[in-house]
Amino acid sequence: MHMVSLVLLSLATFAFMSTIRINLLEGQPMDEEQAMKLMKEFVALEPNEVPGFDTKGGVISRTATKWGVMSLDLLQRLRRTGTGIPGLDPTDIVIKAFLLPNRDIAYQAAVLLTTSQRIYPDGAGMPQGSWTGLPIGEKSWATVAKAEKPGPGLGSSVLVVWDKKIALRVEVHYQPIDPKAKTAIFLPVQDEDLELGELAARLILIKANLVLLGWRDLPKVRLVANRRTFEAKKTKDGLILAPAKALLEGLGEKAERKLGIFSASWKGKKIILPIGSRVMLVGKERYPLSLPILFEGGEAWIDGAGLAKGLGLALRWEKGQLVLAKR
Amino acid sequence: MRAKSLIIALSIVTFLLTIPSLSFAQRWHYALLTEPSSYQLRWGEREPPSEDMVSMPPGLDTSRTIPFSPGCYKIGTSGFVLSYKVEDSILRGVIDVVVWDEVTGETFWNQTYNRVPKEGKISLVGLVLPSYITILRFQVSWAGSGTMFTRFSVFVVLDAPKAPMEPAWVNLLRYSCRWGRGTSNLEDAAQAITFGVFFQRPGFAYPSDTNTYWVNTLTNPPSFMLKALLDEWNAGRWTDGNCVNVSCLTMLALCRVGLDFSTRQLTGTVDPFTLNFRTNPICLIGSDPTIDQTYSPWDWTYHQVCVLSNALLPPSNTGLWDPKAAQKEDLNGNGYRNPPAHHPSHLWPEFDYWQKPRMQGASLGLVNSPLQEPTYPQHPNVPGFWSLGTWKCSVSANPWP
């Protein structure tokens, strides 16, 4: 996120924190108009934020839901053209994000966003999972048609994510190879496009969380690891958000990012940090996190306590600063 | 000789100079069908409905923000009165009204009114709208110091639009009147529109993940994103659509032409492990039903179809319309290859449509296995409107970005 965006984010965060109307975000009262403005300006994706996909921006609206509460909705279409491959022009990624007043309703909304002609044991219309198999949000569901060759009904995939007050649905759509044919034959949705679609979901989720947290105004804290000093953030609830990439590199490891996934190795084990996930993976172990892994300024910001546990270390206060060290 | 040439040249110049000056002075103020009243319409382009209404009466009014308005009338309507006003340099002219069928291009009615004043009312005596669904195009011409014309559409429907399509949406009328064109009663229209939805190209293609794409399930009742869908079709793009999407759109198209239809979800005894039932081989929407390879069985937990509003629950013989899939054989075992659409000459009663005979492995109707029951048992895991008899979605004109 570049500097102008950060300044705008800061101003907008200040604006919404200083107004008192409705209580949608993290217990912080905010004006509905401000919330809609934030959704449009900071949560909606920008052109090429998902590589190769253009967008005209998001449309923000309000929905009177069946639970008697309003949701703030972001609808956005990302479109890729010019591949020159029949069946891939255009490719659309469609985003439908709903911000609801409480966690229970957001979960119910997410389940309804999975509606299909099938019902799975948890009551959703899609099986649990994601397109990459990596965790995202508190819970997610995904469908994709796997096929060896083109056929009818293959050109779309759906990913639904629930995370706290957010219900999110991302779709990837192809057009038929021959739009004038009597039978619409689609290419199976390619793994690369599923990864890009999932990146869109992860970005929307973490951007919403950045706004929810009032990111720019979070106080900084000193964090020391391996005799080096890092800058962490502290949320209103006292959670420490640590810069995972910088920390791992400070500990002598190299962290890499591919689309929405940070990875590194640690004592012979592979560490995977999917942004937007409330879980970090170390080898085959899963370590829960209190907040989704955030992505800001090229850095993965992660619940410090969860990271320490995952690395087999301890995070404690010493003389006014945080120290990440052996237990 | 030279004087004669000069006079001719001057005459030509004068003539050429006069024509544009007359033409520039000539313009329409309005040409409106002021009687009888049209059904109220909305464009279907934006929310809220109050900001989306079509100005009435139908025709041209240059003082409106959107000068042209289509109209919508019941089949057989007559007694039309054209109110008009033009600006021209001469006092009287000729009005010519031509009405043709927009679908077939055939002229339906034509009348010329000579030596009429620049402003007035003309009773279109003899103009009786057809007895079938169609779209007519009106052209009103004025011949005075020059000629000019204006055009607008009139939709001919079976009856007043029914909820949730009241007021009716112009953008859906363009489809439903084409699908149902030439039909003049409920049975024919419902069959034609069911077929029309199934064979629409570009149109719906059934997604193998069985997902619902165009219905916002967060609202009560669920809201169909009609404008968003039609924008895609109008741009030449295909859209995904499962039974919920397809039956809701068909229901809206039927309500639009004055038929009171709803949707209903059907299920029976699902497999306790998969929670699904298995269908007979069917050809889903978006595929060519004339080809054998497009037919295959599907596993679903439920299926949604169109029925008459307030239709009785089975085992009554209420008719059923299922635009989502074609069946290779009808309920008598004859070759069919069309989507089931109840009709006096081709019955698709709900009870038999589901499974005939009612036994495992039955080859006729939708369901192959397991044996289905004639009622609609509640399923504990199924959310929402499962237990309702018949239901209607609402409609949204919210756009896609």
C-alpha cells in the first residue's frame, strides 16, 4: 500500500473513529456514510492488485437482511482480457463482501452464500475448504469442478469465507469456448486463476480487518529478537501484531511471498503464513491466531503470541519492550 | 436565354436555401398514446423503483428527461388515441401511423390522416392489439414542410403484471414477450416461456458445482439480481444458473406477461449418507438437448421448479414447469427432449413429473432413486424457505460494477 493510500487510510480511520452512529466495526461506533466510503476507498481492490485483472472499482450498497439488520455490501468485478485464448477472454473474478453487525449473523450469512442444490453436514451448500487448500478466515467453503478436458458447467468456481463480522463470496468465471455453440463448453478453471481468486478474497479480508483495527493509529511497540529491534503494533485489545517476514529474516530465515502466501523454513520445518488466515502452519502443525494474518506495506503482520508459540519461542515484556526468545 | 438561365439558377438557390430553413423549424413536441392507459412500467435499470419509473403515457415527449417511453397493454386492447404536437412553418400536414410486429417485422396496422393541424388528437379507429403476446413498434410520421417521424415500442401481454413484477420491467419484457410471442393463453404462454428460457443463447448454463449465483439469499424474500443478469446477456455473455436462478427468472418472466406463477422446492427421501437423491439422465440448461451425450444423472438434495401460485401440494395433479433441464422422454415414454412444461396437450403433473411409476429405478420423470415420497418432509439441515409451499423472490435492479 503506497504512501497516499496510507495517508488517506489514516484520515478516514480518524474520521470514522470520531463519529458516532452505528456500531458495525469492532465495537467502534461509526457513521454509515463513512463506513461506505471506507469500503469503497480502502477495501475495494485496485486495478492490477490481483495481477492481470482490471477493475472499475467497487459498488457499495446497503441490504436490509432477513435478520432485521442492515449489511454494508461491496460488489466488485475484476476482469482480465487479452489473453487471446478462447474460453479465457474475459475471465471475471466477482467479489461480494458483506459487513454485518455481529458474528452470529455474519456466519449465517456466509452459510447462505454457499447456497447450491446440495446440502453438506454442516448445513452449508458447499464443502468446507479453500481453492488452495490453505486456511482463510474463521471458516471457508469452496467448490471447483476438476476435469481433464473442457465440458459443460465447468467455467465457474465459488469460495465463501466467514471471518467475524464479514461474510465474503468470491467467484471465478470463464465464458464458453464458443459463445455461439448450442452447448456451452467451458475450460476447467485453472489452478492459477483459483489462486488469483483466492488472493482477491484474502486481500479483501485483510483490508477490511485493517480498517476494523484502525491500523494507522495503532501504537507501535519495540520488539527485540535475536538482539535486533523490530517495530510491532499493539491493538486496542492488547494483541501484539508482529512483522513476521522481518522477524523470520532477523532470526536468520528467508521468508518469501507468492500471491497471498508467505512461506519460510524454521528448524527444518516449513512455515506457511496465508494472509487472511487465523492459523499458521508449521510443518504439519496448525497454530491458531487471534487475528487473521494481515498484509500491509509488503509485510505479513501476525498475532505475536501465536507466532511465538508456532516457533517454539516465548514472547514476553522486559523493561518496556517485547522480547521474542527461548521459552 | 441568359435571363432564363439566371432565373432558373436563382430559383434553385432559393429552393435550396428554403429547405433547410423549413427543416430546422420543424420538430416534435410530443406524440403520445393518451388513451387507454398503459400498464405502469419501470425500466429495471436502477433502485429505488421510484427513480426508475417509465414516464407515461407511452410515446415521445421532448420535455421529458427520457423522451421515449414504451407502453404495455393487454391483448386485444383498442380505443387508442394519439395526441400530438409538432412545430412547423405550415398549418396543416399529414400524420401517418404504422404499427409493425417487432419480432417478425410484419406490418400490423397502418393509417394515414390527411390535412390535420399541427396539434391535436387522432382516434386510431380500427387499431386493435393482437390477441397474442408480442412486441409492436409504432412509427408516427408527420409530413408538412418536410417529413419527420418518431418510434416507440408497445408490449402486448396477457394480463396485468403480477407481483413481484408490478410495475413490470421493460428490460425483462423485451425477453419475455419474445419468448412468449404468438401465445394467447396461460398454457401456451407458460410453455413457450419455459422453452424460451431453456433455449436462450447466450443464456443460463448450469454450473457443475450446482451453486446459486443470481439470487441474494440474505434478504427476505431472496432477491433476484435481474438487472445484473440481463446486463450480462445483453453484453453477449453467458451466465451460470442452477434451478433456483432459472426457475426464479422464469417465474418473473411469466408474472411479467400477466401470469401468476411462483416457485417451489421439491425433495423426498434423500440418501442418508450423501443427503442427495439421484435423477434420471437429464440435459441441463445451456446444453443441446437433441444430443444424447448431454444427458446424465445428477445428485441433488432438492430441486426448484415453477408452479402456479398457491398450487396445491402433491399428490394433486398441479402442473409443473421446469426450465432447468430437458428430459429425453415425456411421461408416456415418448421422445420429448424439451424441458417439462405442463400443457393440456402435453401433461406434466407434479406428482408424475417427480417419478413415474413411483419405484426405485423408474425411468420416467425426474427421480431415479431412492424411492420418493409424495410429500415434502422437513430436512433439519436445510435453511430458509424449505418448508414453504410456493414462494416468490423479490427483484433487484442493483447493477454489477
